Amino acid sequence: MARAAQRCKVELSALCGPWRLGVLVYSFYRATRVQRESIYVVPVFEDSVFQRRSRFALEQPGPQRQISAAGVILQFGDFELTIIRECTFSLDGGALFGVVPKALWSKTCCVDESNRVKLACNLLLIESPHGAALVETGMGARWNESERKRFQMNTLVDPSNMVASAGLQHSDIEIVILSHLHFDHAGGATTLQDERLVPAFPRAKYYVQRGEREFAQSANARARGSYRSSDYEPLEEAGVLQLIEGDQEILPGVRVMVTGGHTAHHQAVMIESEDKRGIYFADIIPTKDHLSPPWVMGYDHFPLQSCDVKNELLTRAANENWLVIFDHEVGTPWGHVGLSNKGKFEWHPLPADTLQN
């Protein structure tokens, strides 16, 4: 895919730091040790070619491709993938881990004096020969100071151009995929313009499950607090909300798969190009600390279903070496999973410098 920005590949030999040799030796060791059920734990550098966008090296600067900050992409077959870290925010740890005792989950993540755990909104930008797609829109900008304080919200991008660091503008996005309509996923789908709400991505079609849209409108007292009609009704009024039913290919190599669990019609996003496969779990597995199948959120409407679908998808991801992406992981949100010699899922993140923020 042609780009105005010059790039340089980050080869394995270019990774610097005093830990490099140890990481390489450890990765080789892990890759050659057979795990239970003949599963290999994949080295973190396998099948990944990274390219860095220069913030200065533009051959012909222009308003359509001006790059405002350095960013990193992952070459994924014919696709180019970028993590857009839209914001950080905090939620109650008890709600985040459901019935898992704090004595266990507090060992894996940091918690503040108010029992809150810091999270991120990690959007996935997919640039393919068939168009540019954005998975999720994050929290957006339409929050008052009281709400921002409650969620400890810190916006990390310019709301008027969330994809600027990727050298794009909102008008370059042709497809927006929403896993569901909770405000931390659909909050950036609309924007205030001339005192009215309009689609934030003016040329895009927005894809969500029909059942999710119907439930958002009629959610009961327990669920309705996670939905804001201002996130999706303006999309309907503009005629850009595409209501789909069941699993469906959105672009060649990009398809949605209904998982249920978190909400009845929650969907994950599968990506496939050449010999590579990946999955954006969305809220079925929001962070690396939710890797264990029984560790599901208190927010999940159907926690037993979440547990089952997590186990099924993680097993496939480990066996087939999928790229795995977590939507709310505050650390490095993409990498691979493997199985330990005790049969537990393990997380092997990509290098930390594959993030743009």
C-alpha cells in the first residue's frame, strides 16, 4: 500500500537494550520446548515485521497525509495494523473481575486506594487493499468534568482526528466496526458539529449486530447505564448504521463473529491475510489479566457463556498462532498466547515499542 511517509523496518538485530540477548535466548528456549498437548509457546518476535512512521520524512507534505506524531504499524500479510490508544480510564476492580476474589486478581494488576484498576481504550486500525477500517471508537470527547473525574479519564488523542498519528484523517476511514454499543466502545462514534451530533467518521459505514442495537434501546435497569443513545441514534439518522445478523465478512479478510457472553450480541473481529490470522477479542477478554477462562467481568450479562467461548477461542489461538489483541489492556495489548506445562494459557506480548503512545 503506497504511503507518503518513508519507513524503515525494525529488524530483530536493531532491537537495542541490555535485555536483548536474554530475551532472544529465552524466546529460543520457549520455542523449542514442547508443552503439554504438543503446544509450542511462540517467541514474541515470530512472523512480525515492524515499520516505523517518521514524523518528519514526508516526500511531499500535504494535508491529506500529514503525520502529526510517530507511530508504529504491524505488517500482517497484506494488511497494516496500528493500535490507536484513544484514552485511559479506571473502573472498579470488583466489577472488572466479577466473582474472582480480590486476593487473587490484585496480584496480577495494580489497584488504587479507591479499588479502581486503570484500563485503556485500544482501537485497531486495519489498512487493507480494500479500504481502511477502524475497530471501536473509544470513549470520545462528550464527557463533563464530573464524569471525567469519576472514570479518571485521560484522553490521549485529538478527538477531531483520532487517527492522525497513523497519517490519516477521519474522512479516510470507510468502515467502523463496533463490538457492541457500550459507551467505552461507541463513545467516539459521534461528534458535536454546529450544535448537533453527527457521525465522527463522515464517509464510514458503522457495523453492529441488530440484536445489540435493539437491546440498547430497551435495556433493563442493570444494563442501561452502559448505553447512551447519543452514541448510535445520530448514526441511524444519517443512514450509516449497518445492522447485521450473525457472523459476517465486512471486508475481504475482516469478519465479525458473534461471541455473546459480555452482551447477548457482542461480536469479536477476526482478521486473516495470507497465512496470518488474528482476533480482536473486545470485551470477551478485555485485558491480559482476564486470560484465564473463569476470570470474567462482573459486567458480563452471560458469564458462563463468556467462560466457554474464551476457552474455545484461546485454544484455537494457541494452536494456530493467532495474533491476539486486547481492547482494554493498559500494557502492550497485542501478542500471542501459548500453553504452559500445566495447561494454563500464557501471554507473550509483542515488544513494547510496537505501540504509538
